[in-house]
Amino acid sequence: MNWNCPFCNFGSNSFCNFGSNNPICSDCRENARRMIVLTNKLQNEKRLDNQIRTSSSSSTGLGNALKFMEQMKEMEDELNEKLNFLSGFAAAFKEQIHADILVKPGTDEPSLPAHRALLAARSIILKHMLDSDQCKAPPNDTITFQELNYAELESLLEFLYSGDLPKDKMDKHVFTLSIAADKYQIPFLQKFCQKQMLGSLSSSNVLDVLEIADTCSSSTLKENALNFIVKNVKDVVFSDRFDAFAVKNPHLTVQITRASLMEKIDTNQKQGPFTFFKPL
């Protein structure tokens, strides 16, 4: 008996039946098989292409990362070379190479040899002082820093020549150097001292920091010091240092009182109605 193929509608004695009520002819079956093989092949090729693209993208990203690291290494090497080059100034100070001026502390201690050009380059105030008639000649002239002792002056000069200072010296002279940086307009030293003070705030030194901030008109330093005092008011206000501080700096004492009161008001407003005294 002949059946018509449901796909090609062509009668044939050669049919393949896979449990269907509508068997298909051998030609249609072969064509279907070829279509399935081709479809699978195209899907495999697509997956392979995606894998290649992903691998290529990953390789590109890794290559860019390696290139960036190489650039950073080159920048680091260049920076180290510049630092080594500039370290010659520190050597000139330590070895007193061709010094042309003496720098004297305000105390009865020895003077330190220095270089006019470097002092003038580091501070506009020192430049004006060196340009004055009193310092133009001869080369053995002396410039005096009345507010500094020998150790403080040596630390100041070391920073001017090298742009850095050992931690032990910075810890010891940070307040004096901060005032000197403000007086002689040395912005980099001001920033250096401020960072040191902000990083070492404590109940034992915060009043000194506040006083320095007020003297040097540093709003950032002053704000941080006041905030620290408000948060640690008991430890600060009842310390031995506070009485002398209050006598010397009445305006700062008023600011501490106001800041503490405002903090108290803000806290009570968050918690409920504000009262100064507990009801009886």
C-alpha cells in the first residue's frame, strides 16, 4: 500500500515510521537529518567564535593591565631618580658646600651655614629679608630667627633642604615649625605640620593644636580640634593644662563652651525636649 509523505506529498513505497501516524519518506528523512547536522555545526561554530572573542578580550585586558603596571614602574623609577637628584641639596646643607650665609637661632647658640638662593626659593618672606640692604653683602652676613632655638632651626633648615623630616624631630618640633611655616610663608611645611597634628590628636595635645590653629588661622585644623574637644570634653576641660590655657586664651575658651553647648542642644533635640536641669 502506498502512502503520501506529509512533507512532500509524494507517494512512495519507501517510508520510515518512528511511531508516528504520519510516516515520512526516506528522502525527506535524509534532508531532515542533513538540516539537523548543519544546524548543530553552525551552533558549534558560533560557540567557538564566542570563546575566541572572550579569550581575545581577556588577553587584551591582561595586556592593558601589564602595560599599565609597566608605566607605573617607569613613573616610580623616574620619581626616585628625581628624588635622588634633589637630595643633593640636603648633602649641600649637611656638608656645608659653598654656604654663603649664616643662620642664627634666637638663643645664645652657634649659627648654621646655609645658602641664600635656597632660602629665598623656599620662602617669599626670607627672600625679601635677603634682598634688604642689611643682607646684601658680604657673604658672612647672618640672618637671625628669634623665635627658634638651635634644634628647632636645624630642623627647619633640614626640611627646607630636603622637603622631609624624621618622625622623632617632627613629633618634637611640630608646633614650633608650624608657627615658623606660617610666619615665613612656607606652604608645604604648613601642610606637612597640619597633617602631623591631625594624625596625632589626643586629649593631652589638642589644646596646643587649637592654639596653633588659631595663631596660624588654619580653619581646617581649628575645626578638627574643636570637634575633638567636644567629643572628649570631660578629659580636656578637667585636665591640668586647661586652666592655664583658659587664662591665656579666653576667646578660645568661649568657643569651646559654645561648641560644647551646641553639641548638647543638638543631642537633646534628637532625644527629646531640651532642659538644662532635671526636674525635681
